[in-house]
Amino acid sequence: MSETPPIKPSALIIDDELQIRRLLRVNLEANGYRVVEAATGQEGITQAAQWQPEVVVLDLGLPDMDGVTVLTRLREWSRVPVIVLSVRDREEDKVAALDNGADDYVTKPFSTAELLARLRVAQRHAQPGAEVSHFRTGRLEVDLTARVVKLNDREVRLTATEYSLLRLFIQHAGKVLTHRHILQEVWGPNALDQTHYLRVYIAHLREKLEIEPSKPRLILTEPGVGYRLVEETQQSSR
């Protein structure tokens, strides 16, 4: 008796460039996705409602409405992971997309391998389940229940603020967090303009967790936008 083939995840591509849609379709289908396409923002919103995709790849420069408008419309009723794929590389465009609910931002021209990796991260963190209680990436291991942080199996002492910052990164591992979002979550709404807090504490974390703090591989800077905690392995448990 033959086994039932696994259901392929669906991906919705919202982009008005036919060549980009074709490129994405070929690569996504080769990596196990079912692909739906839309050439306008309104068509993309309609397709998202009809198909309920597992992930959306969204361009910002659409002919009928700005991609950020599409994003805010989607976020009124859906938590589907959205990866913005755009030629716009200005900091304000990236921040606007991320602050309005995008899970990640990739600029054109892009690496297909990197885009696929970003899609996998976004999908993994969108899956329902229990809260992560134990997290591991590379040399770093964190027991969130016991509030114990280890590097190469040796405990690392963090201040309360450093731990809160690391915990936030773990909760959104692999995802870009904007300065504004981090300040809101760790320091509160009255600290949204205090980016120097962030620079100081990021430096502290890197001193304690990175092999070479001046060349970080764990907590990466997205210039002008925010920071990302890199997942070097997929060993976090739920």
C-alpha cells in the first residue's frame, strides 16, 4: 500500500513583474511549494483570502496600491508570514514594512537560497504550538524556564535587561526586529527614541556571547533598521 504524499505548503507571490514571478515559481516549486500568483495588490488580497497560503512573498511597487497597504490589509485578518521582496533598499521602506507586520525584508536582486531560508524561518515560527522553552543555536543554549544561558556548556551571567533583550530575540529568532519594536518591548513606550540604550546593550550581549564581538555572527545588525538573531541550527525545542 503506497503512502499518501505529504501536502505541499502553498506560497502566494504578489509581484507585477512577470519575470520575477516565473523565477520564484520555478524555484519554489522545485523546493516543494504549491505556487499561486497575483500581479496586483487587490488580486493578491483576494488570492490570500481564497487560498489561505502558508507564506506570502510581497513586492512593494505594485500598480494599483503600495505593498505596505496590501500588508496592512492582510494583517487586519491574517497572521500569514509575509516576506517583502522589493527593489527599495531605503531604511525607511524597510522599517515601514517591518513595523506594519512583515516578517522579513529581502531586497532585489536577491539570492534564491537566502530567500528560501528566510521563508523556512518565517513558516517555522508561524506554526502553532507550545512556547519555546529551550533554545539552541550554534554555541548558545538558553533554558527559558530556568532562565539559564550557556555558551559552550558554560553558564553566562546576564543582567535582567540583557536577558530580556536576548529572550525577545529568541522569541523572534531569524526575524528582523526594528529598533522601535525592541525599545517598546524591553524598555517601554517612553523609550522609543532612546536608540543609544539599544546600542549599549547590544554591545554588552555581543561581548558576552560572540567569539569576536567586533565581527558578530549571532546578533547581526540590519543597518538603519534593527537587529536579527541568527539561527545557526534548527535545534530549538517546543
